[in-house]
Amino acid sequence: MSSFTFPRVIARIFVGPQRAVWYIFPICCGLLIISICLSRRRREPSRVTSAPPPAEYPIQILHDDNNATVDIVAVHGLAANPDYAWVWQPKNNPPGHPGYPAKHFNWLKELLPIELSSAQLSCRVMTFNYDSKWFMNAPQQRLSNISDTLLVSLRNKRDKQATGRPLIFIGHSFGGNLIEQAIISASRQSGYLEIAESTVGVVFLGTPHRGSAAASWGVLITSLAPPQFTAEKRILKDLEEQSSSLTDRLHDFSRWLFVESVPVVCFFEQLATDYSSRMGAMGQVIPYKELVVPETSACIDGHPKISLHADHFKINKFYGPDDPSFKLVYPEIERMARGAQDILNHHRNPKAIPMDQSATSGDLRTCLQEMRVTNPRDILSEIRSQKGKRIGHTCEWILKREEFSAWGANDNSQLLRLIGSPGIGKTMMSTFLIEALKGKVEKSPDKMFAYFLCDYRYPEQRSPTAILRSLIWQLLLQRNGFFRHIRSDFEKHKDSRLFESLFENFSTLWRIFQDMLRDEHAGEVFILIDALDECDRSTRKALLRCMRELFQASLKSAGNFKFLVTCRPEISDIEYELIGIDVSLRMDSSEVNADLSDYINFKGEDLAQRKGYSQNLKEDVKAALESRAGGTFLWVSLMINELESTPNYEVADKLKDLPEGLDETYTRILEDNIPKKRREDARFLLLSMVAARRPLTKKELAASFAFWKTGSVVGHHDLHDYMDICASCSSIIHLDVARNNGETTANFCHQSVKDFLLNDHGSLSGAWYQMSSDGANLHMFQMCWCYLSSDVFFHGRLVISRRNNMLLKTPIEELKTHLDQYPFLEYASREWEEHAIASYPALLKDLKIDIVKAPILRDVWFLRTAREGHGHEAVFKLLLITEGADVNSKDKNGRTPLSLAAMYGHEGIVKMLLATEGVDMDSKDNDGRTPLSLAVMYEHDAIVKLLLATEGVDMDSKDKNGQTPLSLATQDGREIIVKLLLATEKVDVNSKDKGGDTPLLLATESRHEAIVKMLIATEGIDVNAKDEVYGVTPLSLAAKNGYETIVKLLLAADKDDVDSKDKDGQTPLSLAAENGHKAIVKLLLATEKVDVNSKDKGGDTPLSLATENSADLNSSIKSSISSKSSKLTALYISSK
């Protein structure tokens, strides 16, 4: 009775639980079966002359062409009569509607080739015909049997004359499922690989990719049928909703589509199918309509989908070129046929993505070199050497996930976030996806791909600017023409500090990157960023916000770009900024278990072979790792390392007590593997590695360790006794070869080790290995300070010199002899300042250095703290009161502590310095700017106010351009600061810069109307002051540029020389007339003070200039003049 489960449910729904009524239901089903049988007999096609010719099995050529450039193969659905599968029957013609065929019409034979030919496309059209009965003498076959027949017969047909010819499939209903299976099978078998590689398009017509409810009814009917009916329900079960075989097939097919970039279009039916006509008498009693394959099943996520106004039986039959459905289907087929040869050529001859700037030239090459990008290919190679090769088919599961397939195929820009816990294999997944995306793009020249692998260990791999530089660098190599988006910025900065001014400027880089993504020649752009959570948290906020805005605007603007980022879960700022604009795909144990099992099997076999395990012990090791791994590859790797150092006779006991998760694993390693007498040394190592701003070499660690142990600077020849410092923590430390110099560097085996050391573990609070970030940096700062302030390095004077009170770092090339001798010197001299800043607030509690011993280092630290400001006031105060502190020392830009504090807006530090005796309040930097000028430039109102209130501050100090604080404020539109300066009544409102521009001229030129108004109202202002270059007054400048409001303000002041001439002899009226500013011409004429006949040096009057530029303006001038005077002026006469 198990076969009656489904009908029993139906009966309970429709006829209730009454026992008597329930027994009626099988009888109804029996009558339904008989009715179907009778109706099928009645529907057997009569042998009339109008019937289509019988179909040929298995491949039938409907149309051939000796010059065919593409093969089109159509596959019909289940329970279809091949004779009629693609045929429009006259009985379906609506009465009274001309234009329909009077006889059977096969559109594949009689229409499609003609339409393609008219588009200059030749084709061969074939159908694959098979016995598709599932009831009443149905052949016993599975879906895979039929798809194999399709492959065999198609190969045989193509072997004769068309091997390698582009191939387009058209599948109706179940026929589409057969095509999917055939392509999947062909892609995995060398004998049929040619078919998969030649496929350039697939058209699905009502294919149930995710099953159909109708299949369940078919299964029900076959379960009720007597044996003599020979039904085949295996195929129907495959087509049921939630069928696992359907899901697996769709995932495999989606993977193939992604890798090969083959165009696919899914058509789905809008109309329910009327089964009544096929049920005979039963159909009259029980009319039944159903949407056989709904949109959700008929479409593949991310690929184009189109609805057809047809039911399931007619979605693949068209009556002619005017058929509305054909008008939608045909263009897709033509598009595939037209692009067929190009797709095939690209598939067979993939073009490698350029990753070498040496092939470029000129400004582009210079630009690429100046970007200082580490080739991503080298970084990828380094990761692979560290992590090893991918094992077997691991990672491939992601290509089958619908979220990923939709991301790759969607026509809209989209962000996919791959989220996974530490150690679950995100970076290995990224390396796999890089290869998959690279292969996809190499077959599609209209696509681009760039990637970036973040790494917390390296400064050049953890900043937003580094990410953007690398991505832009890669896009420029792929599309050299994109240099137009960067050229203007490049030319503007190339003669100055190009890298700092352009390639370290996040806003400029993002603008350039965004312009490239939206370029009309970009095509589809794939961007992968691995480990976004390892990008500096303090600086990645801007990147996240820009990404959010980019995708929020993507639907309204140009560009098709796909971002894929990987990160750990629950990273608050990433979640906050990206939630709602991304599609998230989580890597959890359920996804990676199969991969993990393969990994454990491979590693277990390798370990057993090297250690000589017995068969039983080997299996026990594998079983223990499988049961405790928790979906974490890193945990397995750590356990393998632990077992490798465990004697074989202890392995069985070790397996009984394996730690749970990463935290417990790290705890065990640090507590059990490191004896107490070695823990102080191990803590030194862990503190150094946690704080290090880049991976430290073994020599650097040994040199710093030797200095810590002995208090003396030890040369590299005497370091051999300290070189094994890393041995104490070997289980969690990897020794790698640095990419830039070949030195051996020490790194944590994973970022999670650093996270573990810095985290508060509750019950483990106070453990010897626990630390804080500021505490670790304090350790490194004090190490660097003491090292540099030793006698060997002249108390810091070797690495920093004082020239004209400027503190300058010694160039590295001048230190070469010392760097070779003392391995820790380079790191200490480069990074000690950064550690000093990062050690706050710990250094206030536990500072153990003699600041006075190294005054030159102290003054550099003093300058740096003044620049950092907020949060460092206490440290600044500590340094300020130190004996001998130089409050007027300067950095390489000539800026004192006061200049830096004013420039960066640190009000508290400015107050401390202004209260300190001996501070030079008007010290000038290399550009001649005082603290007041810098505060004005960077718009720090409160600091401007403090400085103006300080006695002795020069308010009119000029920089190298001759600009005073007032000039800078007016030019940049700093309205509040202009008010503050004018309120002092001590500033020179008419001061001129080197170009002869006064504050009023600068405000006018920049169109700052409110500031112009303030200046005009100021006593002593010269509104007629001219610049030195063009000889223009503010009125002339405003008239020329069409600044109507400013012209009104100047005229209202009644102080202007309205006929003032510039160096070309042009008056304000001439300039306004020449540039077509009618409103301003009228304003000037309305003053009745202007000389309308004034001539410039070329002999032109306002009228002649107006005539050259605007007839309408000429008329305006004439009418204005004539209304003002009854006398005929020269202007009026000339106009006549």
C-alpha cells in the first residue's frame, strides 16, 4: 500500500477522511487511466495526406546546407510524438483569423533556416528523436540512457563532416534536461569532449530545471497501473519537485556554464495547460488546467529569462514568422548563431590575461612603474607554496551553488560575500576561484578580471590604497586605453611626489577605479578581494562606504561589475556597510565536509607513510581527525604537525585527547609544549611578532633577542647562538622565504593565532601568553628605542641628523655598511615611530626608557606626537616637560610641533605650545607658511581663533606665493575664518600675492559672494586694485566671468572705476559684451557712468565685440543706449 501514500493524501484533502469515500478514489484513478488510454488511441494520428512525414530515429536532419556554419539540434520533451513534436497543427488555428497555416507547419524545417539565411547565417537543423513514452508500453530507460544515445548519435552524425562546428541546442521540457545531462557527460569524457567544447548556446523552452508537480501525478498514475501497462516511473521521479538528481544536474550544468561562458536563454510559459482535451470523457467530467513548469523551475538563476504567452504544449510550436512567441525566441537563436564562431575561437584559443608591465611603453609604462605594485601573480604563487596545492576536486562545490552561478551570470552588477570562520579554507577557495575566473575571462575578451589578496602581515597588502592601486594596475594592463582615466592626474603630479600625491590618495584612486568600471569598453568586470577583514580596520571604512555607494547606484548607472569578497563572520563594520547590497554565501561544515574528508585522507596517508604507521593506526588517525575537525582545515593541519612530532607508540593515547577547536588547540600548544623556564623567551618572540609591522626575518628576531638578553648590540657574525629563537613556538610559527630579498621570515601559521593572543579568554585571563596590542607595541617601541640609542649608533644620531634645526632621516644607502653588520637596524630605524604611536596608552603606565639619553630621537618623537594629536596629548605633555626638549625642531618639510598641531587641528596641543616659553609662533615651513597660515588652509577655525588671540602672531605673514592668511582664506572660501581675520582690524585687506592678486580679487575669481560682500564693507578696501598679470580689477573679472551677483555688490559699493582698463585696454563693459553676458551689460549701462565707445588696444568697442558674438546682445545694447539718451552717439550711428 506504500504506493498509495500520495493518493491517500489527496483524498484526505478533497474528499475527507471517511472510509467509504476513500475507497472511491482508486476507482476514479483507474477510470482516469482507462480514459487516458482511450484518448491516446483516439489521438493516434490518422494517415491523411496532410500529416507530417514520420520522424527518423535517432537524429533527423530537417535542413542541411553545404556551407553551414552552425549545427542546431532540437530535443523534444516527455510523452511527445516525434512526428508532431515541433509541428503547428491546423486544428489549433483560431477560427476566423487568416494568416495561420492550412497544413502542418514545422518551424524548425520551414521557418528557422529561412530566417537565418536572410540574416546571412547558414545552418544545419536536426532533431533528436527518441521513444519518450512513460505509460503504456513505455521503454525501460533512465534519463542518462537517453542522453548517452543523444551523444553517440550526434557524434556519429558530426564525425562525417562537421566535427568542431559550433553547436546550438534547443530543448523543450524534458528535452532540456536531456541536453543538460548530455553536456555534463560530454565535458567529462574525452570521446565526447568535442560536443561540449563546440556548444555555443542553449535555448530552453519550458524545461523543469527544478522539477514539476505534474511529474508527481505521473508517478501516482504509474503506481496505480497494472503490470501489463509497462510504465516507466524512474524518469518521472527524476522530474519531481525537490528531486535530488535534478538539483545535482542543475548545479553541475551551472558550473559548466560559469566556466565556459556559454549563453543560455530560458523561456517559460504564462498560460496553464488544459489537460481536459487529453482526458477524453473524464476531461468533460473533471476539467483540469495546470501551469506545468512555472517560472521558478523553468529559469536558471542569473541567466536571461523570457515569458511566452503560451501553454506547455504550444511553447515549442510556432505557426509562422508573425507568431508572437517566435518573435521572442528567434532573435536569441540568431544572436547565438551570429556569435558562434567567435565564442568557439575564444574557447579554443584563450588569450592570457596580461600581468607584465614590460610590454607597455611611454607614459603608461612610467605610470605602472610608479604605482609600485607587487605583481599579484607573485603573491598568489607565494600563497600556494605556503599552503600547498589544492587536493583533488576540493573547492569545486562553490561553482555548483546557485548563489555563485547567479552572481557570475547576472547582467546586473552584484556583490557576493563569501563568509567563513578562521581556518575553514577561505584563502584556498580564493586561489581556486582566481584560476576559475581567470580561465573564464581568458575565453571571453569582452570581460576583465582583477584580484587582491589582503594579508595583515604586510603593509602593502592591508591598506585600501594598496588594494585600489593593484586593481587599477591590473585593469590598465588589460585595457591600455583606460590610461585616459588617469592621464590628467598623472601629468599633474608626475613632476612632483607622484606616489604620495596620487597613488596614496584614496579619493583619487577610487574615482579612477570607478571610472574604469563604468567605461563603455570595460565589458563585464570581475573583482575578487580575499580576506577583506585583514585590511586595516582604521582605514577600510572609506573603502566599505564607497563599495556600498557603488552598488547602490549600479542599477541606475553604466557598468557591469561583479565583486566577490571573502571575510570572517560577524566583522561589525563590514556587516554594517555591506548588509543589504550583497548576496552572502556561508562556508560552513556542511559545505566543506566533503573537501575536508579528502584533505584528511590525503594528509593522513602522507603522515602514515612518513611515520610508518600500521594500517590500523592510520585508520584510527583519519577517523579521529574526521570526528573532531569541526569543518576546519587549519585544525587538521595543526594536529598533523602535532602527530608528526609524537612517537608512534604515543599516538593512540594522543588521539583520545585531541583538543576541541582552535582556541583550545593554541592553549594546549602554548601550555604543554613550552616549559616554564622557556616562557619568558617565548613571550618575547610572541610580543615581537604580534607587534611587527611586517614579517621579521630570523636574523632580525635573533638580533633583537640577543640585545634583549645581553643589553648589547650583537653583530651578525655572533648571532648563531640566538638563531633558534623560533623553535620554542614551532607548532604555530611558519618559516617562509620573503618575496623581496629571499630572507627567511617568521610568520604565524594563521591570523587566528594573533587573534588568540590578543583576545580576552575569560578563565585564561592572566595566562603568560596573553597580551594587548598597545602592550605588544610598547615592547617593540622600547626595543627599537634602546637599540637605536645605544653607543654603537651614537644615541640615534646615526639614523637621524640635525641640519638647520631640521631632523632628517639618514638615507638607507648611506647606512649600508651598518645594515649588513646589524640585522635589526633597518627595521628599528624605519618603524620605531609607528610603534611609539601604537603603544598608547600602555606607555603611560609602563615606560622603561631613558628619553634624555637620545635627544634626537626624543625630538622626532615630539614632532610625530604633535602630528598625531588626538589621544596623544598626555604623551606630548610628557615629552614637552622633558629636559632639553626642542620645541622648535623641524621635520623634513620645515614644520615645527606648533605648525603640525595647527595643520592637523589638534587644539589641545596648540594650547600647550602657546603656553610654553620659547615657542616660535611664526616659524615658516618650506613653503613659507606659518602655523596661522596652515590652520587657515586646513580650515581649523578654533585654532585660528587661538592664534589670533595670541600676542605677537604675524597676521600678514606671506608664504612663498606671497599669500597672507587672509588671501588663503578668501581664495578657499573660508567664510568663518575671513570674519575672524577681519574682526581683528589688523590685517592688510589689500595685500598682494606674487601675481598681484588682492584678497578681493581672489574671492571674486573663486566666486565666493559672501566673502566679497564682507571685504567690500571693510574700511580701507581698494576695490579697484589690479592684478599684475592681466591688469584686471574685481569688477572686470566679475564682468568677464558673468558673476552677476558680484557685479551688483561691487556697483552698489559705488567705489568702482567702471571704465578701468586691463592690459588689453578692455573695460568691464567690453569684457561683458565680448563674453555674451547680457544681464551684466545692462547693469553697467544702468550706472550711466560707462563709456560705451571705449576702444581696446585692438580698436574694438563694446558694440563691435558684441556684434561678433551675439546679434541678440547687439540689439540689447542699442535699445539700452537709445533709451538713455536722445542724442545719437557713435554707438547708435554705427548700429544704424
